[in-house]
Amino acid sequence: MLKEILRVLLFLTLGLLNWTGLAAQSTSSKGTEFWTCYMQHIAGTTGNSGSSMILYITSDVATSGKVEFADGTAAQSFNVVPNTVTFVTIPANQFLSGELKAKKGIHITALKPIAVYAHIYASSVSGATLLLPVNTMGKSYLSLNYTQLSNSGNGNPSYSIFDVIGTEDDTEVEITPIADLTSGKKAGVPFVITLAKGELFQGLSATDLTGTKIRSISTNNGICKKIAVFSGSSKIGIGCYNSTLSTNMQSLSSDNLFQQVYPTSTWGKNYITVALKDRNYDIYRIVLSEPDTKVTLNGVALTKAQFVKNLYHEFSTIGAVTNVISADKPIQVVQYTPTQNQNNCVTKNEAAGDPEMIYLSPIEQGLDHVTLYSTGYHKILASYINVVLPTDAVATFTLDGADYSSLFRPVANNPAFSYAQIPVSSGPQTTNTVNTSSGTHNIKASKPFNAIAYGFGSAESYGYAAGTNLVNLNEFVALKNSDGTVDDDNTVNGCINVPYKLQLTLPYRTTNIKWDFKDNKQPIVDAAPVPKRTVVKGSETLYVYEYSGVVSYPIAGDYTVVATVFNPFDDDCGSSKEIQFDFNIAELPVAAFEKTDNCVGNENTFTDNSNLKNSIAKAWIWDFGDGTKGNTANPKHTYAKPGNYDVTLTIVNENGCQNTSVKQTVHIWGLPKPVFEADKAVCVTKPVTFTDRSTSENSNIVSWVWDFGDGSALVTRTAADPLTHTYNKTGTYHITLTLVNAGGCTGTITQSITVNQMPVVDFVMPDACLSDNPQFKDASSIPDNSNYPFTYLWDFGDPKATAANPNTSTERNPFHKYTEARDASNPYKITLTVTTKNGCSFSVTKSFVVNGDQPKALFRPNASNTYCSTQDVLFDNLSTVNFGKITKVIWYFDVANHPNDREVYTADQFPAGNIFKHNYGSFDAPATKRYTVRMEAYSGESCVSQSSAEVITVKANPSATLSQIGGICVETLPVKILPTVKYGITGTHSFTGPGISQDGTFDPSKTGPGTFTINYNFKANNGCDYTEPQRITVYPTPTVNAGSNFTMLEGASVTMKATAGSDVVSYRWNMANGGKAVGLDRDNVLNPVASPIENSTYVLTVTTANGCSASSKIDITVLKLPVVPNTFTPNNDGINDTWQIKYLNTYENATVTVFDRSGTQVYFSKGYGLPWDGTFKGAALPLGTYYYIIDPGKLRKQLSGSVTILR
């Protein structure tokens, strides 16, 4: 399945592939005229699975053209947008079916050079080829195919195929098939056909046609004409063909092959093969142009016996193997990708691959730059490029501008060359859009290389030569600079206004050369040419002739020179031979570029803005002015030192024409050098000063950007002034200063600082009077307990301090005596400054008063005192001092009994209104107690006054106990609470609270469930009150329902449907009279089973865990079976006069129906309150038997039988 490479492949595979490497070369795949054909395909052209053919046309310039059909089918015009793909669908009537000669050539022409790709495809069976321009075609070919086996059935055989197309009228072609053709033409027997322009011949064979000779021959000693030759297969599988496999060809996945063949004259003598990556098995064929060619494979000579039919040698390799192939005469090497899962006659499960045929290019036909496309269609999973180039050029190799030299490895048998298998990105896997950026790759090197592009998917693959020359290596014309000193300094294209010599290379001596410049002038004949020099190539000697004049072209364009020579070795093309040289003359490019000034150490970008004058750049030579060079279109360069550098660009186009730009000066700025300093002591919450010490070489600093490392906003300054920053947390911070100079260059430095903890400063001041020498005590700390010891500096704020009594101190807890009293209106200001060992300091100032030295203690009991023992006794503090305030009082509330018990209050603890209180503790006996009270008042540490004593009397408080209710149920009757007052204290009392009367009767029905507090209030006759509380919990009455009354049949059992609250813990069933329940299976469950035999009333009593209970009753009516007599005697004797049916009266809705023997109803009643008396309509019925139906209702079934009336 050749990989459907081509719906999208083309747009760069062909177009750009050859534009850079071959575009301007007369022997490239780019041209203005092409021929192709719609080769036979296994699927034909009919039905949904039939084949189709499409052309992909691309160019690097805008152009137009047309596709014409030799059979007269309407031509199709096309337009090409640069670097895109134009699709042209080939009509189905161009399909070649069977072996035939027909006017079916497809002719493509364009106004400007294009590249064309032809693709023949069907579902999973497709093949494609790059088309070769007419000017590259030759006159002698060998068909290159492969062993013809496939998975097609016998009813639809597949064939090995060749097609030959005439490019001019009266083209004589000799074909020598290597195998019998389907038309009957025999192997080895030449036959000649004459083709008109566009006429073709398709040959088919069931076996491999490799080696079929196809050559143009002269007509009447005329010049041989060019022909186009294609080889392929309508369907083929490539793998291992042993007897086992060949009998099961259906397992061999197959594709068609379709390739345009290179003329034999373009074959080379030296090849290097590289295995396809991620495929373990490769197949090769070495095809000879002449049977006596000597060939070596990896240095080992191949014998004639190793060549099939003296034509080709086939070999395979396993693994990543390279091969070096050399010959003394031109050969062609073909590389084949086998069917998926084929591995040297052993099935190998591989994820990808399918048959493909790739014509390899010889070393002699290399290129130095190629643009190619790695397709993603159809379902390609991975793409690769294999490259072979001289080892000394590996360092110059780039792929898409990137250095890939590290992937190259020396070729094992020729280390002068190296190879690489390079994975590359693929294009899109659909054909919905064309994306020239995806899958497009550019490869370049300083010397020519050979390359193939390929890729694999599941049962899919593609492959082609990434670029090749098609030069006749032994017979050609070339341009040579007229002032050149090197004999082989030749080129195939040139530049305007440059004088050139024309050199003709031949493999023989000639006696006549006619130079035709195709300028409408008479050709110039050299009747006695003399070789300028000879060149020995292997076993051949080449003769180089030179046109005697100088040629120069003032106008750019395409030109042709034809050298007609006498061939002393007359062949089927006669003794005259035309050697056509198509070449291009390009205008000189105008080199120009854009540059940027930058900072030292940064990359400078240079952008090529050259005017190529409708040509393509081949090389860029940059001189960066610092002794270094560059060779890419838009290089980046880094200067090591600041300064001015003169830069030039020399641009070289594809023809080798070059121009050097005007010199431009690049200014490289020096980088600023940031330096800064911070305060030595860095403390949390305290501003830190940062001082800039930065410099900048050859440029002023214009911006300072500070990052303080604590998450705060960046600070940008335009001057180097010092600045401050405050840190709110301790720790290590990384401060970054970024500088920008006038050239936009930046410099950055990061330094670390440690932010230390600040001390928490505090101190304790004593109360002081004028006679005191007060001590001040440090109470400072630090949160992390670090940085001890501290240093201290005290300032006592004393203007009257002396040298003997200084105003400052460095002690931790110093003393200082004041000589002047001051109050809060004019206090002393005491300041303590504490400094840590890291230099962090903080100061605290407090106000300090010095009181007078003459306090006077005085108090009196408060007028509101009741002196009851349960209440506080209040005292008014009336103490004074001659200046300032009282700072402390000490109370002795029971001097007589507890002289050492005291209560101390400092000024900040004085109660509101200076009213102090003391509780002597509750007592109920004796009736009173006496206490002696005294106090001391202070105005400082040593200034104190003692009051006189005061005696107070405290009265006893009554107390009582109450009878306890605890918990009680709501349904309980009211309960009386009884109080007992101790020690016979008299007075009045009452009860208060929910559910209780004043006399103490508690009724739970008034409160409902809950917990309640009631109070017993007693007021003694001595004026002291007493309250005794009691908490009572009232429990709820449980809910219970014995169920609804019901009726049941005698002998039945019914489960009671009683319900009760979730708090119930016990159940008890009784009869209504209180007796034991009769007729229940259990009497201690909520839902017992009832089976009474008489009407019964039951009572259900439930009880909670708290002992609360409730009851509910239920009536059960028991229906007994009616007793029906079978006779009665209605004779009015008062005995048995009516039909008495026992128990029927308990069935309220029962019906009784009686019939006589004839079925006549003689009696009916609903309910049986009045028994039947044996009459019907008021008249006595005759004696006899009657029949009844009694329906008691829904509880019982109907009763029926007979009753006899007797008299």
C-alpha cells in the first residue's frame, strides 16, 4: 500500500524538495515539461473500490499550465500558488488495461518551472512517483521491478509492468523483454515500435521484468529521441519467498508499485546504503548497466555467479546495517521495504510497514541542501530521514536549522562517510487541509549528501529519494569561469554579465563539434577540436573540450546550448550525437540585513533582508566583526565584550552568484554591575536602609528595581538614592536588585539578610513617696528567647539628679531617689532602652509619680450595712496624704481573733467609690458575733499610717431544711413540702415558684413535665433573710391506646393492635374488674393474641422507667355460631310457637330467607329481633318442610338447611 503518501505529500515533497537543492540545476526534477501515464492497477477503475489517479503540482513561484491527453481528451488548465499544492484528477479513460500500444500519454506543461508527483491509488493499494522533466530524460533505460508475487487471486492476476512514452513524433524504440510478455512477445527477443508524440507502450508479465532493455534508436541515421520510462507492478508483496510462504500468498499484504526510471546514463559507481529505522529487515538489488561490471560489496568482490542473469545481485540485511557498494561501471541500487511482519524468512510481528521501492542516488549525484516533506497520510505513525555525507562535513549538517551532528555515525566500511537515521515530525494524517509547516523539513550541509525520506504506519509506508541529480556523468556540457584557474571549476548555472567558457566532456575523442546557442544565429562549428585536458574515471578516460569564445548573458533567464558531436563509435543512434545543456542565468542578489544592538552576553538576532531577484538563497556568509562567522539565514550571535562591531552579509544564490552587503555597525552595551549595602543591624518592624553602590560600563544606569524578598510589591527607582524597607517578620530574606542601563541591559544581584527579633521592652515601677529610694525592675523579653543578654539604658527624667544620684543607669534593675514629690499632673518620665546582641533596640517611657511622705489612715463602716452574716460588710476608705495619693491599703478585719490575717490592695485595685467589702461567713448561731477592724494606708514603700480600731456586730442568719420530692409523675396527686427552721429562729415564711402554693403544696399537673425550682423564703425577726431552693423534676404520663373495639368469631384469634409511647418499659393486661386477663396468650406484652369465648373488656396499663403509668380499655364482642332448630310448632300453645335461632340476634345485619318446596319465598327478615312464627302474609303455612338461607354477614359463611313446621 504505498502509503497514500501523496495526497498531501507532494506539496513539499516535490515542490520544495527540489527547489532548494535542484531548482536551478538543469538536471533536477524541476522543469516545465513532463510526461506520465495511468499505469495498470489491480483494482481497475470501476466500482467503489476502483483505482484513481491524481497529479500533485507545486512550485515556489506563481505559474500556470495545463495537462493534455494524447488521445484528445479535453485538456485541464491549472494555476499554482507558490508553496502550495494544486490537485489535478486524471480521467478514468486514461487507465491502461492490459498490454497495449495507445495514444494515452499524459503531457504536463507550465510557464515556469514546477515539480509534479503522480499518484495511483485505491483502498490500501497505492503507489506514487516523482515525475522527471523532459530535459532530464534519456534514451536508454532498464526496467527496475521486483519478483512478481502478490495476494491477488487467480481470477484477477497481478503483473510486473513497464511503460514507455514517446516525447516526439517518429520515435523508434527497441524493447528487449527479460521475460515473456502477456502479448506473446518472447524473453530476450528484441522488438521495435514506433511511437508518435504522446503514444506509449505498456508491457506486462507474470514474472519480474527487471532488466528489460528499453532504448531509443535513430531513424534513418537521425538523432535518437528522448523517451520516458516507468516501472512498477499492478500489485506486489515483498518478503521471503520460500516454498511454504509462496503457497499461502494470501497472507502477504501487497501494494502496487509506480516509479519513473532514471536513464542509465545517470547511474553512478558508488553507493552507500543505510537500513530503514525501526525495520529489522531490508532488501537491496544492485543492477548492472553492463554484464562485465566489477562490483564490490563492503570491500568484497562479487562474482558473476552472484548476479541473476548477469543483471542484478539481491541481498538482504538484518538490523541497522550500512553497506558500501562500488563498481567500475555505472550501476543502480534499489532499496525495498518488505511487507509488514517479514523478517528474513521468519515471521516478525511488527507494528508498521508495507512494500515500497526506492531508487537510491549514487554518491556522485549528491546535493548540499534539500527541503522535503514527511507525510502523515495515510495513518503514518513515524517518519525518518536517512542521510549519508562526508565525515568532514558532519559538523555543518543541520535539520530545520538545528544541529543534528551528534546523531551521525561513521560508515563501517568507509569512515570517510557518515550516516544518520533521524526521526522527524510527520504532516497531518488527513487531506482536509494542507499545512506547509507540519512535516516540512530543511536539511543542509557544506558538502553534497545523499538522503531518502520515509515513514511507516500500520500496513502503510512511503519512501523516496529526498533529492538527486540526473546528470550524465560521462557526457555533459558545463560553464567554467573564464578567469578560473582550476580545471574542474565548473558549474551548471551562472550569473548575469559574468564571462564563462563552455566545456564539453565526452567519453571519446571527436573530430567535429557544432555549438548551437539557440539564439537564432548560425551554429559555430569546430572542425578540428582538440581536448583541453583528459580525466580518468576508473577504467574510462574522459575528454574535455572547450568552446573557443567567451559567453556572457546580460539578462537573467533559462538558456540552452546544444553541442552536436561526431561519435566515432557508431551505434543505433547514428554517428551524430546531440548533447543538450539547459542552464539558468540569474541576476546578482542584493545583500541586506537587519541588525539589533544588544547587551554583552545576550544573543543578537540578524535577519536576512536580501533581494534575491527571483532566485533562491543557497548560502549566507556572515562576518560578525569579532573574528567569527555565521552560515544560516537568520543567525543569532553572542558577543563576548562590549563595543562596536562591523557586520557584513554575503549572500549566495543557487547559481553561485553572490553579493556582499553594506557594512553595518552593531553596538554592544556593557552590563551594569549591581552592588548594594544594608544596615548592619536589621530588625523586624524597624526600617532598613539599603544603599546602592552599583556601576555600569559605557552606559548610565536608568532603573533600579528592588525585590525585598518578602512578597511585597517591587520598588522601581530612577535614581541611586538610599531607600528604606520594613520587614514585619523575622527570618532570612533574599534581596534582589535589578539594574537597567541606557542600552536596556540588565544586571541582577541577590544578597541575603537576616531580620532579627526586636526586644519587648517593659519594666515595673514601685509606689514611691518622697522618703523612698525606689528600685525599677526590668521586665523585658524577646519572643524567640534569643539574643540574650540585653544591654540597658535608663533615663529617670529627674532634672534635680546629681552626680551622686545620677539621672541615668545601665544596670538591669537600678535605684534612684527623687527629692521632689510629683503627682499625675506633672509626673516624672522614666525611659528604658533595651538593645539585643544583634543591635536591635527599643525604648519604652512610662509616667512615674512621687507622693508625699505623710499619709493618714481613716475608715468607717458604710451606712447601708445590714450586718447579716450572709451579706458583705462595707467599709468606706477615708485615708489621705499630704501630697499625691494613697498607693496601698492593708485591712485587718478581725484583729482580735486573727491579728495576722490581712488583705492588701494597691491603688489600681481600689474598688469604685473607695468602698471596700468583707464577708465574715454565714452562721445561724449564736445570735450575734463581734469583730475588731483596723487598716493601714501607704503613700510609698516606707510611708505608712495606721488607723484606730472599729468594733462591728454581725447577726446570725436563719436556715431551714425542706422535705424532698425529687421526681414526681404528672398524674400524681399534689404533695405538701414541709420546712424545718433551725435553732427556733422566729419569723415569717412563704413558698414561691411554679406549681406550688404559698403553703408549700406542689401540684405536678399545673407544671406539666419538666424540671422546676421552688423557693422557701424565710424572713427572721432580726431582719435577716433566708431562701432555701429545691429542684423538682416532673415526669410525663406515658401515652397508651388499647385499640379500637372490635368483633370477632368464636374460636378465632386476633392480635391486639395496642400502641404506647417509646418511654414505656412494662405492660399489664387485666379484665375490666381488675381480675387476671382471660383469653390472652400473654398479659405482659403490648400486642398479645386474643382468643376469648365470651364478650370481654380488657384494660392495658403501661409504666415508664420513672414509675409513671396510664391505662386504656378495649371491648371485644365474640360472635357465637347460630344454633338453628329443624322444627317448631306454631300452634299458639305458648311452647315452641316461634322459630328461635340462638345467638342470631347478635348479628345485627344478618338476613333470613325461607322458601317452600316450590321455591317460593315465604319469609324474609334483616336482623332477627322478632323470630318467625310460621306464617306467610298473615296466614299460617301448612305443615311441612321449608328451606332456609341464613346470611350472618361478612364474618361467617351462609347457613342453609330445612325446617319442619309441626302442629
